Amino acid sequence: TAPLTTADTTVLSGKTAMFAGDSITYGYLDSASSPRSWAYRLKNNYGMTVTNKGQNGHSLSDVRDYTSYGNVDKRLHVKCFDTASYDYVILQGGVNDIIGAEENKGHPNPGVAVAVGSVAATKDPDDFDTTTFAGGLERYFYEATTRYPDAKLGYIITYQTPNAEAQWGVTAQEAAPYWEIAREICAKWDIPYLDLFDDSYSIDILKANTNQYLTDTLHLDGNGYDVISPYIAKWMATLPVYVGEAVEDDTDDPSAEITGTEYHYDFNTTYTNASGTAYYTALENYTDYNNCIHLDAGADTRLIEGGYNNAVYAMQMAYT
């Protein structure tokens, strides 16, 4: 997906954001002062009040829960979430699941990547295999959506690390199937994602193949956070409030009650705000970010459920 080039980032000013994730969210190699990483840039450059809950060395799956070996619990869902409320909750994580357990923590198989796993049939935590990456990510999403039901949620897929095999035991080729299932899980949970693993971010912007911004082959340095943060801000400006399950499609029964708000947009029409800035274009077979919409194309009017992920960038909604 091509990076956003325009977005009304003024909507971020004065808002609160919590960033959860591993050392990449924490800002392991960032020389900036707290809150470090993209959280620091969102605070300083976009007027946000931020909380950085990034945790060095933590995993989505159970691979870094060392409590049964008499050591610490290093799982993201245990350490990152709190009882506060935020306007935005931005999630990241999964690299340490691909790297595997650490040495000297008592784990019998350090350095072995966890299984990718599969998408669970339901959203019931009892159905998540949290020994796998997929199960750990679903638990992460379950906790986030349960604890922050009124926030604008998003997930950042980590960039490529093509030169990290020698030091960290992980390559872009090895990571690819993990991020592929992460996209599927984002679609299941209706959580928008920013795909930094895409070449347009990893290679064109972050130059991950050169280590220009990945001085230890894995972590961004301060210059890397400077480069990527504006793209994160533009993406965040498009995020909707999380609505969970899509509204049921009742098109077969026109008299059926529609819950929530309906938005009516003319097919293939670009809409603007009062200053003339384009907000969105209604395209056939794409949905809005909340509840449901009608796409009016002459006599053919469609009611479409309010999912998000397959619509992102195809119909860009900038309103909140």
C-alpha cells in the first residue's frame, strides 16, 4: 500500500495517545529523551499527549513468559495495558516472537521462532493458541478492544530487517508469513494497520536494506524515527473509533431497522469539506469506517456493512 501523502494531521492536536509494543515502539536506539520513538515525535510535532508503553524484549505469544522457569513475564499484553482512557491506542509487536526465547532465562529452546499459527474461528480467548504468533496477536487485540472500547485503534506492522540474521536471527523472508497472518487478523478484528513491511516504507523510506537508519540491523535510530513519524501521524489522522463487529447487512429487508448511523454518498463522487479539501470518494463495494453507508448509483443503492481494512486508502475518510 502506498504511503499517505496528505492527511489532516491537525485532528491529532490536543488528543491523547498510548503506544504499546516492543523495543521498536520503546525506541531502543533513539537518543531522544522520554517518551522516545514515534511517541516523542507525535508529542512534539503534532501536539499530542502521549504515553509510551513500549517494552524492550517482550513478545505477543507466551514464548517470553519465563515465570515457569523462575524468571520474569515478558508478554506485551501483561505489561502494556492500563486502566486509563485514550483517544488513540496504537499497537505494535511481534518481532520477539520471530526471534524466539532469550538466552539465560531458563527456556529450553532459546532462539527458536514460535509457530505462525492460524486465525481462530471466534473472538473467544479460549480459542486462541497463545503459544503461536497468531494466538498471541489475537489476545493482544482482544485485550486492547476490551480495555479501550472508545479509542481509535491501529496496529503497526514492523518494517523489514533484511540484514538482521547474523545478530538477531531474523530476516525479512522469515518474517513475511508472520506479517501476512497479522494482516488477516487485523481484517478479522476490523483494526486498521500501517504496513511498514511494504517496500514503499521499508526500502523507499527507511532504506532498511542499507542500514542507514537501522544501525544495529534491527532497531531504528533517532533519524529513522524522524523519517517515519510523519507517515504514522498521517495514518493516525485517518483512524476511526473502533466499532468492533460490523453492523448486519439487512438489504434483503428494506424495512429492517438499521442500528447506528447511516451515511449516504453518491457513487464515484468526491466530497469536500468547507475549505474544499477532499475528504473521501465513494467507490462501489467499499465501506465507510463506522456502522454502514449507502452508495447511491442511480437506481442501484447498496447497503454495505461497516468494516474497515479492505477499504483503507480506497475510500479515504478524514472526518472523525
